[in-house]
Amino acid sequence: MLNQEQITADIAYQSTVNNQQFLTIFENALETNNQQKRDLLRAELYTLFSDKYKELLKRGVLQYHFVFPDNTVFLRFHKVSKYGDNLTNIRSDFKYVNETKKVIRGFAQGRTAHAFRNVYPIFNKDKKHLGAIEISFSSEYLQDNFTNVANIHTHFLVCKSIFDAKAWKRDHLVVQYSQSIEHDKYMISMPKSHTKDEYHVLVEQKVKGIKSIIKQKVSKGKPFAIYNIDNSINDSADVISFLPIHNNINKEILAWIVSYEKDDFIKVTINNTNYIRIILFIGLLILFYFIYKTLNQKQKLEEAVNIKTAELKDLNENLEQKIIIEVAKSKEIETKLFQSDKMVSMGEMIGNIAHQWRQPLSAISTGATGIIAKKEYGILTDEALLEACGNINKHAQYLSQTIDDFRNYIKGDREKKVFSLKNDIDSFLHLIEGSSKKEVIEIIVDIDEEIAIDGYPNELVQCFINIYNNAKDAFHEQEIGLKYIFITSEIIDNEIKIYIKDNAGGIDENIIHKIFEPYFTTKHKMQGTGLGLHMTYTLIVEGMNGNIEVHNRTYDYNQTIYTGAEFIITLPR
């Protein structure tokens, strides 16, 4: 969205400085010392660009502002009556542009408003420096774009330290401020979309109980997101994201963009986790009860022996039936846990897909806006139009492919068919693209594109995801810098070999032979069920008549020695 504003500002700047009448007026105003003549020239410039300024206002422009090389204001279109003041000690961006003759962009606070500012140098046809021009956008325009394009509710918080303690109470401010509920050292800019009372009602409940966490994370100066359960809405949580805005020169944090989004999956996951905890707690109570009963009955050993003998006799008589029942129960529990693991994986994937979509959606919006702006200013060419439309179509196809891959994954059709290994790996890569980018994991694929497999494509994708998640967790535990996952394949006799290896340091040799066992996990009990790799083993061995094994490998890549785990999947050709 900031790119979209930049395009609008650049087009407005070019159309301004390419106007010879403007350059003549501005240069004459700079060279004259006659105040009456300068006032006439100011009125002439205002008349020249008044219609242009009205159009810029429709595009979110807050300030259209002209200053001389010494940073003295010649004309403010947003406040025509205010001119002649020197901004050297107030606006470091004007000072920077007039000294360096270079463009600067970024967030800055002025006398009457904060804004995302684009400040450009002005030269006449002989390259003489005449001053600077500012084309800035309000934070409210950015917030409106978030709401209209992505349906995200946002707040804009401005640090109190960038203007004096009473500044936000002055009536002449372009933007009005109120104390932020999220953080006591910030003020919220009050847009026209909601009043101060509406803001308090909306935010007070959403940040209840997490203000101290917000304050702690804001102090670190890095983007972050947290969630808060909204108990007034069933199965709903608020995801609150904070993005810092830096000064365009010294990079000091001056403001934060805060977004609020609803997420139904978080509360459902927490509830399911609580249910599992309750079940485990009840199971432990029952176990302790039986241990107590056993210990309490030691003095009655002879009677207990007789009872156990009778129970054993009964067990022997009904052993086969009980084994069948217990095996069926075990299978049912294991199936439910498989589904639970898959639902957790799907939840992560939904979040990653939402993250993946933001960039193409922004690119589509920017491309369309660029076409409209160039058309209105008469600078749109056929080549530019075709290129922009091509880019829009490319990003739309990307969104469509993401929907198809995720739909095929969650359908879970267990239909045996001949499918392309390359297509299956492409679907897997598409599904985990958001996660791999977020975790900065480079996946290097070198496979035989002609390999076809007779089996279950969705289940093989699930196996790839389980192995990827195992590597991702290992990267976190080992704090690896450059993270790699290599996927290769080959055909040996009548078998297809798929190799997946990482550089996460490998698996402890004391436990590597256990990792395919059910409920075995190297993670904390609250972080994993131990079924991911067991599920992979079951799907490959029992579902596709194949085999899977794992070894630690040390190898060379780009003249660097790495060590990691290598999974080898063998399938019949």
C-alpha cells in the first residue's frame, strides 16, 4: 500500500516539475525580495494547481507543500494562510533534501500532523536548485486501504515524545489525537471512521489482561503479534499485530500500526488442548486410585492372589475377544490423534496461506491503481498497460493455485491412482511456502520429472509435510543460521527412491531407531504427540507398500560441510 502511495506521489511530482509555468512562478518568487510581488506569485501558483490539489486529496494526499532552499515555506495547499515560517528546526526531511538535493521518503511529524512524506528537490531547466516539494499521505488513508482491501481494522499510534505534551490538544492540528489504550506512551490519531468513545469500547475489551505484554514487546522495537481470547464470542480470538514506523532519517521508532483480526481457530485449538489435558488428568487420577488400592491390599495378599487367579482364568477364557476390542479401541484413538495432528497442520497452513496472499493482493491493488493514475495523467502506454495486466493475471493465477492445492489437501480423498511425483512435490511446496519463507528455509529440489507413482497423492503430501515439520522443529532447537532442505530422487531397478535431507545437525544416535514408534517424541509433552513420523511410516509402509528409513548424513554444499537427517522413502515402481 505504501508502494501505491509512492507511485501516486511520484506521478504528482513529475507532473508538477514538468510544468514550465510552475517553474517560472516558483523561481520568480525565490528571486524577489518584494513581499507584495511574492504574495501575487503565491496566489498565481495556488490558482494554477488548485484543481490538481483537489484530485490529489481524493487519492489520500494530506499535504501539497512548497519550500525555498533555506526551508522557508512558500505555499501550503492544506493551509494557504500559513506561510513564511522556517522549518529548518522542525522538519529534518526538508533540511536533508535542500542540503543533499536527493529525494527522501518516510514517516515524520510536522507542526500540525504526522504523515508518510515524500519530499523531492525542485530544479529549473538549467538544473538550478529552487527548493523542495512535499507530497504526503495521512495514516488514515493507509488505514482505510487496510480496511477496504484486506478487511483489517487498524489503529495508528504516535509516540508522545515527537511533539510537546499539549500538542495533541491544539485546535489547529490537522489530525486530532487521544490517549492510546494499548500503550500509555502513545497517542492514537483519531480518524473520521470512529469517535473517541467508540475507540474505547472497541479496544478496552480486546487488550484486557495483555497490556503488560504489549508494553514489554513494544519496548523491544520489533514487529510482533499476540492473541487474546474474546469470551463474549464463542470460538473466537483477537489477533493483534504491531508494526513499527521509523523516522526516515535517524530510524527512530515514531509510531506503530496496530491491526485487529478475528481468528476462530486459536480458541478451538486451545479448547481441544484443554479437553485433552482434562482427559489425561482423569486418567492419572484413575491410575493413582488403582495404585492406592493395590498398595492398600498388600496385607490381604492371599485373598488378592485368589482374586487375581480368578481374573486370569476369566481373562484366558475371553482373551481373544478382549484383544480384538482393545486393538479396535487403540486404532480408533490413533486415528483420532492422526486427525488432530492433521488439523493442527492445517491450522498452521491457513495462517501461512493468509500471509502468502497479502503480497499478491497488494501487488494486484498497486498494479490497478498505477494503471488508473497513469491513465488520468495521460502517460499510460500500451506496453505499460499490457505489463501491468500481465502482472495482475500472474498474481491472480498464483492465488487460484493456492486455493486448489489446499482444497485437494483437506479433501483427503483416498483414491489410488497414478500421479506425477513432480506435481505432488509442487503441491507440497505450495502448501508450506508461507511457512518456509517465514522460517527462512531454502528448499532445493532436484528430481526426475518423469517419475510416476501408483498410490495415494494426498497421503504422500502429508508425509512430506510431516518430514518438513520435523526438520523445521530441529532448526528451531539447534538455532541454525542458513537452513536447507534438499529433495532428490532416483530410480533403482523397480524402485523409486525419494531422499529428503536437512542441515539441522542430525538425530541423536541413541534415539534415531525409535522415531517411527507411536507416541515417541523428542519435544516436550505439551508440544507434540509423537505421531507425525509414525503416521508417515504407516502411510508409506501399510498404505503404499513402500518403506521409509532415516540416517544421519554429513555432506558438502557450496564448499561448506553440513550434517543433518536424511529420510529415504522407497516406493514400488
